[in-house]
Amino acid sequence: MKQTTYILLLVFLTANALSGQTFKISGKVVDEQNEVIPYANILLLKASDTTFIKGTSADDNGFFSLTEVEPNLYLLQASYVGRGSEPRALDIKTDVSLGALIIPLETNELDEVVVTAQRPKLQRLPDRLVFSVENTVVSQGTSWDILKSTPGVIVNQDELLIRGQNATVYLNDRKVQLSGQEVQDLLQGLSGANIKSVEVIANPPASYDAEGGPILNIVTSKNIIPGYKGSVNGTYTQAVFPKFSMGTSHYYKTDKLHLFANYTINPQKELKKTVKGINFMDNTNTVFSQWNTDYNQTNSSQSQNGSFILDYDFDEHNSLNFTSNLLFNLGQDQRTHLNNEMRNGSGQLDSTFTTQNNANLDNTNLAFDLSYVHKLKKPGARLSANGHYTYFNGKSLQNLGSDYFDASGNFLREFGFDADSEQDIRIFTGQLDYSTPIGNASFETGAKISSIASESNLDFFNFTGSSNTVDASLSDRYTYDENVYAAYLSFVKNWEKWSMKLGVRGELTEAEGTSLTLNQVNTQDFFEPFPSVYVLYSPSDKHSFSFDYGRNVDRPKYNDLNPFRFFFNENDYEQSNPSLTPSFSNNFNFNYTLNSEYFFDVYYRDNGSNIAYLVFQDNDNQTLVELKQNVLDSKSYGLDFTLSKSLMSSWFVYAYTSLFHEEETFLATQSGNVEFTNKVNGVYAYLGNYLTLSKDGTFTGEVTGTYISKFLFGSYVSDEQFNLTLGLRKTLFNNKIILSLAAEDILEKYVPTYRSQYLNQDNFYRRRPETQFIRFGFTYNFGNFRLEDNQRGIDKKERDRLQSQQ
């Protein structure tokens, strides 16, 4: 966990100490196996009455130092996650360089077998919630499993949400991937045994980009022992179609050089079934035509992902990092067959049509990141610089053909076309950061420049038949250029029972989007401040109260700005919107924690003109268009309750319940341009049972259940859904071989129906991917496989707005 500021700070100094001679105490914190314990708390107490004198925290290598210590008799103790070293008596008359302070491992006795284990722990910090899972039952799954079990995280159709917003996943403060599916694939191959904690940052502080919403930061353990380790892992999944993934990772470390390389191939074939219905209405809101469509879509792909990381420490003050991620998903094949029945208002069959919609897609994503860190002579002060480049290319060739028949099955007409599209995106960023302690506080500042250039082309050709909706004039060339200049300030101060963090970020945005066919130019030129406030009050070890506020911006994804159409059939299509503008949100949270086991959260979020997914049916032309649009107003609020508790030494329970309200007001463009507010009151509930099934802790299991009553999705409202999951995990030969078995969506009730029903609008869809499956996984570790690696992704918000073509 990246924390370089003091945790326990100076609370007491006499006037004589300011003028008298003082000394320095330095040392290191390890466990019984001589493994480093980073970020442990260091307490200096007066020997006579154990009065607290001062404190600090160890750095990421376990080293600590206490300065300006007066001559006296003291007790020195290190503590971490409820465990403490034996107090060491010190008679300070000169500078003292200690050996190691040893914090013993916590052990639980199960009959005659001793197992090293501890329960998961939740800790509230001023700007985030830390879910510590190292050496716990929760860590026995994959990193993806840990995120699904993290307090405050809602999983909806494989999307990770925090209070209704999509969360961005980071690994050691670096973003791991781009799209949600790519994040999931990557994290399912990353063992949770190496995860120290997950940080839930609902309101990211000023040092993070103002763009985007909440963050889930995975923090891995640290280890300084040189050596080599490697692993081979794979999964086999049986759903409608069988599928598998294979990967290998290699890590080598010396005193100065750290190398990591990873390659994963993930061939997939998946069936998605969709049922869609539309009730078209006349001027009296009476249904005159009913369209019912069945979609069967088969997707085949062979994603390949490689990464390479180099860390080099020149000396104790200077280090360099190079990170590269390469993602290729070439030759994707998407074949969709749909049958449509058109009936009159009385339900009698009027006509039918069938459509065959085939698409070939190629996606390439290359990212390179270079960072340099210089630790200044002043303890805790550092200067860092970062440069980043991303290249993204997406190509798609679509062929669509439809045949129309009357109620008797007689052929009426045909229609078809080809569409060829391509998008190139280049991202450059540069960033400089400086941080330093100031007395019993810390200060951080930095600046960033980002430049984005996107060019997109779409061509329609090879038309057969006629259509009022599709014509060659829809072909277009679209360019989008964006420059963002940002700077931030952040100040942190801790007292005995209080912690405070204040920050402000300013961003100047200059953007221009140009449609050559439409001869339309959209520009943005604005400066916006983004303040943030975090306050934490802990009157005792059992109670803590916190409040935070933050302002953020949500920028449209590059692909959503292109004025292009993607057709499902000639009357049903998605359309992008070049008129989208950034939306600004204000987030307020109040939290109470009892005994690090019971958590109560009250939140309110004003999303302003949020970018939402809206669907409108044109009753006159009998078409359905799906698009992104800025709403007029958006807000949400709720109450969350979390229980995180070990009921027995072998049974840990995590329960999370959220009572929430969401609403969005938008302009109903197909209903007389009136304002309409879509509202939902919902309940989200999650219950996870994590079990140790063997005395030696090598056999574990989990039983989890997830329930969502309703959910707001733009102009749609979903009905209820429930997911029951079972999992088993077995480690063999001292963690050298890991086997797992999981069954998802056992009751086949994790696929909701989404309905948009208001005024003269009435349509729905129910899309069913392969949510029900059985997955078998294995990992084989070799070399010195207990080493921790330097694996990381690339932290760039600009990359988050990329979208793989689907």
C-alpha cells in the first residue's frame, strides 16, 4: 500500500526539547521468517508510565527512523494489523541504529495442527477504505474473486460498481487494462495469494485525474529476496461452448534489477441470446404494431496479451521503471442471426423478416510507460517524472442482409449493405510530481499534460434494395483532438485522533471534434477546479467517523463522439453523438465504523448532466435508436451496511447491503421533447461465506449469493436478479500446484430484463450471455515462487475512454 506519510505523529513536545540536544532512532520491521513488513506503525513510549511520545511508519522496505528524540528511557514497539513486537527498552544518549523489530505471525490452532492465518480486516483511512486480505481465506481465490468480495463493490453483469458508478481497477496504483472484459480476464489469472489489500477510493484525491469515478486499487505484497520465479496457469470453462485460457509469467530479481514478463492467450467462443420487444404507439398512445425479435449471436475471438516490466534502482535515491502492455485481438468473428415478427395491435401476424449480420473485427492496443523517481535527502521527500504513449487501432467490416416475408411466408423484398470502419487513437501524457513532509504533516503537488488525437472513418457500400434509414450519405470522416493541462496541490495532517486531507486540482481542457460529411465542428474550451476534502475522527480503536467530499468530471469516450451508426437491422441501430459534453459530479460521503467489523455509509451524489445510455423509439417510422446523451439532471443517494466478521476460525462471513435511490431527468425527444425523470428505489445484497475445509488450510471453499432488486440503466430499469456461486480451491506441494473449481449462476437467475416504459415509449430487451458455467483452473509455480513480483498495469485515465469495438 502506497503510503509514505506518517500515521502516528508528534503530539507532545516540551519547550526544553526544542532547545536541547536530540538523537535519531532507526531500524527495520520483519516477521518471524525475516520477511519485511512494510508500513508497520512505530511507537515510542516513555518507559516510566508508557506515555506516548511520538510515532512514525515504516517505508515499503520495512525501514523506519525517529528523529529529534530527547535523552531519556523509552520503550519502542512496532505493530501491524493487530500484532505487535515485544517492547524494546532504550536508554537514549546517542543515535541508535537497531537491528530488526520482529512482529510474530498470528496463529490459530486447529486440533494439533497450527495454521498461519488471520481474518480479513477493514480499515478506514481519510480518503479510502482498505480491505486487508493477505494470508486470509479470502486471498485463496483470484484477484477478481477478491474484488467481488470487497466491501462497497457491486457486481452487475461482470461490471464492478461502487455506488452505481463503474470502478476503475488499478494494480499498485497503475491501471491494469482498458475494457471491463479485459480487466476480468487479466485478474482471473492473477493469484490472490499475493494480494496484500484492496483500496476502495470512492472519491479519488487531487493527485488522481479528475476524470472518472471511483477506484479499486489492488496492492500486492513486497519481498526483497533476490531470485527467479515463474508460473504456468490455465483455465477450462464449460458453458454453451467450451473455452480455455493459457498463460505464463516469469520474474527475475537482483539487488537492483527487477524483470517481469507475462503472456496470455484466451481463445473464446460464446453464444449470446437476446429477446427484444417494441410496442409502437399512435397519437392516442394505443399500440398499433408489435415487434418481437430473437437474436442469436456467436462471438469467436483469440485475445493475446503480453506485458514486460523493468525496474532498476541506480542507488537508494534514484530508480527507473519501464512498463509495456501489448494487447492483440485480431480476427474476431461476430455472427448474428435474428428473426423478427411484426404484429398488429390485436396481436395478429402482419409480416416477418430475418437478418444475417456478420462482422469481422481487429483490435490492437500498445502502451508504453516510463517513470523516474528521485528520493531527496530530506526523509520522505521525493520527485517523480512520468511519460506515457498509447496507440489504439480498431477495425470492423460489417455485412448485413435482410429478407422480408408476408404473413403467409411469401417473399416480399430484400435489403443489405456493407460497412467498413476504422479508428486510430494516439495518447501522449507527461507528468511531474513532488511530495515532502512538513513537520507533522505532508505536502504534495504536481502537473500533467495529456494530448489525444483520434481519427475515425466509416463507409457504407454495396447496397441492395432500398431503405429510408440507411444510405451512403451516412459515411463519414471524424477527427477528435483534445489537450488537457492539469495541476494539483494536496495537504495531509494527522493528530492523535484526527486525520485530514485537503486537495484541489485544476484542469484546462481544449478539444475539437470535426465531422467532414456533416460539416460540423464541436469545440470545448474550459477551466474547472476539482476540490476534495477528507476528515477522519477515531476516538478509540473501536469507533471511527469520516466525511469526504470530491468533485469529478466524466468525459465522453472517444468512440461515443463519432457520428456513426451501427445497425442490428435497418430499423434498429446504435448511434454515437458528437455533441456529448463532459459532466461534473459532486460526491458526499459520511461513514461510521465499529470495531473494524461493522460499517455504515451514507452517501449523496449529484451527477449533473451525466452521460447516460438512452433508447428512443420513433413510432412514425417504426425505428429504435440507442445512443449516449447528456441528461438534464442526475442524482443518487443511499445507505450501505457492511459486516466483515470471522464466525469461527475456519468460517469468515462478509455481508453487504445497499439501499439506494437513483434518478435521471432527460429530454424525451420522441415524446414531444418533454422532460421525463426515470427513478428507481433498489436493494443490493451480497453474502459471502469463505470456508477453510482442511486442518492445514490447503483446501478452501466459498458459497456466495448476490441479489439486485432493480437497477437504473439510462432510460431502462432492470428487474430483479440473483446469482448463486460455489467454489473450491486446493493447493498441493506447499503451494507449488493450485487447483480450483467454480460454478457460476447455478440457479440461472442472473440475467435481468431491461424495460423502457413511459409516455409513448414501450420497449424491452433481455440479453443472456453465458453466465452459467463450470470453470476448472490450475497454476503451477516453479523457481523461488514465494517471491513477490513487480507486476503492474499502466495508470492512464485517457486510456480508460478507449472502447473495443463489439
